[in-house]
Amino acid sequence: MVFKRLLGSLGVGGPTVDTVLDPGAARPGAALTGRVHLKGGGADFDIEHIALELVARVEAEHAEGESEGTVAFERYTVGGGFRLAEGAEHTVPFSVPLPWETPVTELYGQDLGIVLGVRTELAVAGARDKGDLDRLTVGPLPVQEAVLEAFGQLGFGFRSADLEYGRIGGTGQQLPFYQEIELTPAPQYAHQVNEIELTFLAHPGGVEVVLEADKRGGLFTEGHDALARFTVGHQDVRDWAAEVDGWVRQLIDHRASYGTHASYGHHDGHHGGHHSGGPGVGTAVAAGAAGLAVGVVGGMVAAEVVDEIGDCFEGDEEDEGDEG
């Protein structure tokens, strides 16, 4: 965004801010790098601090149903303590670590429909303004990609991905939300399960893989959810297709007494909700050699999700302004 807007709280003549992220997808646990460009306004200004916030669009389940909102999940101060002269330009480079649990927004270059952003806050003379918002693109860690590729090799397809507010019990989850990647079953499992929901919880030592199966009911039995958790290391070398196949079989074979939410203490929020409908109608593309299909996401083409990043967050910014 090129000097997206004047800082509203400073009025006409205030400085402008433009944050530029370095090209390419970031990775969970790795550095997010870029530059904050400032351009002076109609007078000298003392820049107290420049802060970056990582924000995500998440879903929350409550008594009235489901709603969406913005959650800030990390904050960094990257500069400040200098005077910006009238009309002057100043650049502040930054390198900050992404949380290990940062959601994956793309796979093999295809957008998954997850909305993340980097919001820049500039504090000048006691006034603060969130003056710039940029889309954040995050690719999978190697082991996450290996697991997803294995699902594709086994014949699973991509249905949708979202962020759910809440916590998964019994895990080391750090963020207040988690990512669900919903997969359509491979043909060999289609008679046993409606879908598989996959959550990655990465940390410095490896990745927790949480799988949930929406199991089909029989003629005289109701369907139910089964849950299982597995841990892998960042440097693990395995026959991933065989490994994932074993996970899925173990998951499906779990008895209800071991697989229900209550016995596992799964979450405080929502996980495993049953989403109506199947894969979106539209063109699907093969996500790399795995064949994990990424296409229409939740009724919205992935490219449209990218275009609407500003719309998703602008309403929340206005609400914050009204509250102030």
C-alpha cells in the first residue's frame, strides 16, 4: 500500500506511513522482514513509537450462533524516539519473529482463504493511529507441507480452511485461536468418515498434529466425532503417506468413549463443527504433486478473499475508532 491514508487522529498535515513486507511467503517461527516508510507532514513531528500488530480474522461460536471478528495475536515495537522533519522521508527496517502457531495462508502458491494482516501503529505527540494494513502471506513449515502432501497422495481433497476462536485441551496451544483445515475423505475412507479436520500446533521442538474425524453413522447408529493427536519433529524423515494412513486408520478405529470432545477436553471454543455442503462449485486446481485440491473456499473464490483483506479489517478499525 503506497501511503494508504493520512493518520486520521493527527489531522490534515500529519505524516503518512507505508509498511512494505519483503516478497515471498513468511514461515511460522521464522523472521518477518520489511520496512516502514514514513513521510513527514506539514510540520515537524516527534515519532514516539512505531509498532506492528499481527491480526487475524477468526470465527467464534457462542449461544446466539457464530460470528467473525478480528484478533490481534502478536505485537512488536520496531522503532521510535526520533523527530520526523516537515516533508522528510524516513525508513525503518524490521525483522521480527512470527509465532510458531501462525496460521498457514497458502499451499503450493494457492490461497487457502485465511485472512491475516500486519497493522502498523504510529504514535506521535500522544496520539496513536493504525495507519497502514498489509496482507500477511504464510507458507507451511516443511513438515506441515509433508503431512499435507501425504493426505493428497492418499486421495484426500481440500474443502476449506478457517480460524476458530478457542483452545484445544491437552495441547501446548499458545494462541487464542487455532486453524482448521477441512479435508474431504479419500475414496477408501468415504464409507466411514464425512471429513477430516486437521490442526497444526507448531512449536520450536516440532509440531502437534490434531486430527478430528466426523464419522458416519450406520443404519442403527448415530455418527460421532473421533479425535487423535500426534507429534512430529521438524527434521523427521518418514514415509509420510504410510504414516498419515496409519493416523487416519487409528483415528477412525477409536471408540466413541475415547473420541468424544468431553473425554478429550478438546476446546473452549469450537472445533469439529459440521459445515453444510461439500466442496465449493468452481474451478479447483491441483496443489502441487500432492493433488490436494484448492479451489472455491467457503463460497468465495480464493482470489476474492485476497482482494477483500482491507474490507475484512476496515470495519473493525472503524469500530475501534468509535469506541475511542
